[in-house]
Amino acid sequence: MRETVRDILEVIVVAFFIAMLIRGLVIETFIVQGPSMEPTLINGERLLVSKLAYKFGEPGRGDVVVLRYPLDQSKDYIKRVVAVEGDTVELRLGRLYVNGILQQEPYVRFPGLYNMASLTVPENTVFVMGDHRTDSEDSRFFGPVGVELLKGKAIVIIWPLKAAGAIK
């Protein structure tokens, strides 16, 4: 009987340490704060973020990423990558052009009427924007973001349950 209890406790302790290792190195939870990613992500939603996504791959256009805010790295932001290194990005009356091609962005409900002169995204950086363009502080204001500031790729909404699912 004592060995059975001891075996169960060993399994629980090992499982706990494995879970902590996975949480620390592989997956992180993130709580959406503010409206900048609406309608894709809503204030208060909880997400899982893959911390390995950019250890083995490069960020791509359309990825939703958690990043350290370039102007205060103690804060985390969540944004969408709209252009990667070498791309030329431009805004004309709120419409996004990458490499001269108008981008179809069905996730943007409020594009605004912003204009931004053409900018080539430097090496080892990405250009990020919120999906709610009229209520987002993003690369339009703080410039391209170094890939070293990307904490990971947001992959799934886990809470509330009615919103649970893959992030698109």
C-alpha cells in the first residue's frame, strides 16, 4: 500500500515538473488586454502562445504574435505581422499595400483612413499592426520590431470556451 501511494506521488511530482518545463520553454499563456486586435481577439480572452515557433522558423505575414513592446520591454503587446524583412509596406487611405500589392485583410473591421509613406522592412525585423487599425499602437508609431522581441506565435484561444479555437 505504501509503495502504491509513493508511486502515485512520484508520478504527480514528475508530471508537475514536466508541465512547468513545458510552460516555461514551450508554451505560455497570454491575456488579451484592450481592443487593438478586435474583432480577431477580444479583451480578456486567454491564449496559448508557442514560444518555439520562431526558434525553428521565421515569422510570416499574417502571424499573430506576442512581442515585448519596443518602447517599454516590461510590457507585452499582441499584434499581427503584416510585412517581413525585405518587404515594402505602405498605407493608402487605410488600405495596406505590401510590395505594391493591395492586401486582402478580412480580419480588419476598422481600417481607418491612415496614410503612411512606403517603408522597406529592415533585416531581422517585422512590421506589425493591430487588426483594429483605429485603436492600435503598432509599427506605424514605433517602427519595425526586431525579431528578438517576438516572444512567440499566438496559436489558440482557450478562454472563454465559447471563443475557443485556432487563431486566424
